[in-house]
Amino acid sequence: MPPHRNVASSSYRTRWKELVGISKHQIYISHSHNPFLNLSIEHYLLQKSSPDSTVLFLYRNAPCIVIGRNQNPWLEVNFEEVQRLRRLEVAPGDTAAASALASERWKDISLVRRRSGGGAVVHDLDNVNFSVICPPKDFTRDKHSEIVTQAIRELNPRARVNARHDIVLDQGDLLAKQNWPDPKDMHRSMFEPEGPNGPPLKVSGSAYKLTRQRALHHGTCLLTCRELPRISQLLHSPARPFIQARGVESVRSPVGNISNDLTAGTSVRQTFERELIKAFVIAHGIKNEAYSNFGSTHWTSESEELVTRYVGEELYRIQEIREGESELRSKKWLYGQTPQFILSSHPTEEDSTARPRWRWPEGLPPSARVYLKAKSGTIISTRISISRYDQVAQVEADRIDRNLKDRNIHDVRDFLPLLTIGYDAPELSQSSPGSRRGIPSPGKYKKSWGMMSHTASWLNTMLGKPGQPWRTGYGHSNYLR
């Protein structure tokens, strides 16, 4: 259990649960930065709030990567970059200052699978996440994106909702005044979409979940993120060209900040939260002006018409929220929900796409092949071999398949021991000083064993293992066909 729990009185919890079930309008802001807890509070509100109510929930998360309900983490996440941050290593091109920032803010980065669909995103404390829960009859994909855009326009007039229901900032020149759209039009701004700075920049993406009685729309807003390049690094999996996957694949878009003043994070956030609450209150005809005293110690109201309240760690004492957080933290949820996928080094009958040669170890012969099929994070079949001789390759493939089949990918720390178990067992010599982790290195088959080591290192890199990763050795122009 995470060591951060505050005790809340049972009367407080009972009263809050009662208000969630009866209040027509509810607005909450979380003081917790725990992504697992915040998503569990959100899920509780989705399940327990009155079917006729509308809820706004705002929260910020400590650094984390959040993938969608039906996504593949090995396809979406650069695990090597995650491990580098956790080890406090300096990435290529990083400055000492960037390294210090990583050690302070990113060393505890989490990987989270949410319960809604959509693509992968990176959260940190420079983002504000919003969640709106309402009756299905009141839900459209644009409705609450338009409300969020209203709030963003108080900080940046370039904001608009695009055709994908994302919120973007137009990058072109100011339109002639006679061409300005209606200020209430959230789908056009006063600016040309594209300009010298490029295409529109995405500042907010959304995901959705619909149940029989409730609709959830949640998203993230990039306010003053100081490390936009890190987002791209973390979401750039080296395995992407080699994986054929079921499920939802993220759509890559250029991203930007709502505010260019990266030193004014707190004031920008408070302005955005206040304006979003204001837009929400007006849109839903709420009489109590919940935004007028926002930010003060008096920002709390409790009635059947409206609840406003700060929430956080104290809600961990509610059983459903505690159990929800525990589920989100579990490997079974994070990895076991992964749809079936195939990792293959070369084109297959299922996937004829050419593979980039520069991501294949230079020391391996053309005959080397890797094929791995997994479902729910568990390996169900493999065909891995290096020999150019069919009979030998089949023996290799059968042996490795026996070693890997039915193993959970997330439980493997290094593929080398699994690829070399039983490798020419009668011929193995004693461990040599240079052998890895005490694994015997075969004498006269040393070259073949080294090739198998290359193969294991490649698998480690593709599937995010802390064992010895493979490093790119040469140019980017060649493809394996």
C-alpha cells in the first residue's frame, strides 16, 4: 500500500458518498497527484453519481504515461527511456540541467492503463486533466470540448476544436477582421490554421466511456509543460515497426503549450481552472456561481443542487476507491489487458510490411528470424532461430518455444537465459569470465551463442526489458523484406 494516506472521519466519507448519489451538479478538484487514485475517484463518480447529475472533476498527476483501455504498452511506450529516467541517466542530447530536472520530477514515472479507450498520453504537474460525467442523452464528443475551449481562449485565442474532437492552437496569421468567426464558434479561431510555425498544435486530447446510464468524457490540457520533447521520446516505441497489434493505436500529432510563459505555471493553472468552472456553470445553468470564490478556503458547498469540494487522499478510505486503485496498480490490469499482438523481425503472412534494417542487429546472419505471438501479455507461440540450415533452425525454434511459451512478458527480465536454456547442453563448457550472468558459453559454438545473445538483446529492447539492450549499429536506409 502506498505510504501516503490521511485518515478521514467516517462521517465525512458517509456525507460525501451521500452527496455524490443525490446532487444534481458536482464540481471537484483533487489535491492528490497520484494517477491511480485520481482515476479511481473518477471511476467511483462514474458508477455512483446520480444518473441525472453532471459532474466536473479536475486533477493533476505526477509524471506518468497513461495508455487507453485497449492499447498495447509495448507498441505505445519507449520502455528504455522510462528506465533511463528511473535510473537518473542523462539521455543523449540532454544537458546537466535537464538531467537534474529528470531526477527531481521524472524518476518515479508510472505506467497506467485507464478504463476508457483512446490513445496514449503523458501527464505531469504542468497538465490539468478534466473529467465530465453526464447522462448519455446530454453527451456529444464536441459538447464539453467546446466548454474546455472557452476556458482555454481566456489564455490563448488560437484555440479551437478540430474534426477529431481534439483542441488545437492554430499557427497561422490573424484573419482579416471581416473574416473573424462568431466568438461563440469553438470550431474556428481568428487565425489561419497553418503558418510559418507549421500546422496546428494539439493541446488537449480526449477519451470517452459510455455506460447504460452514464457518459464519461475526460482529457488532458497542456498548460505550461517544460519538457514537450520528452513526451515524444516516451511515446516513441522502438518496437512499433515490428508489431502487428489488435486494439487501438495512438494517432501521432504535434503538440504545444496553451501558454508560452513557462514560469507562470501556478497562475496559468488557476486561471484555467477558474474559467473552466465558470464555463461549466454557465453551460449547465447552475445558479450558484461556484467560480466566484474559487481558490478561497470557502470554496465548498453542499446541497442537492450543487456540491463543490476539494478531494484527495482521504477518499482512499472508501472501499470501492481503494479497490479500484489497487486494480489499476496490478500487473494483471496493466499488462494482462493487452490485446493479441505479433512481434516479428521480418514480414509475415499476417503482416507484409517491410521492417527497418537499421533496427536489426548487424551481427546476425540473414537467416535469423524472430516471431513472437502474445495474448493478454502472455506468450502463446514463438519461432526464433538463427541457423541457415532448416533442420537446425527447426530444433532451435522448438527449443526456444518450449522455454518461452506461457510466460508473461512483463515477468521476463532478460531474454538471454530463456533463449539459451538447453542450448547444445552436452557441449556446454564451464562459465567463462566474460559470460553474462554466469550463463555457460559453449566452446566450439561460441559464434552461434553470440548470435543468440544478439537476438536476446534485440528482444530486450523491443519489449522493454532491463537486461542488456541492443544498440543501433548503422544507417537508416535499409529495410528487411
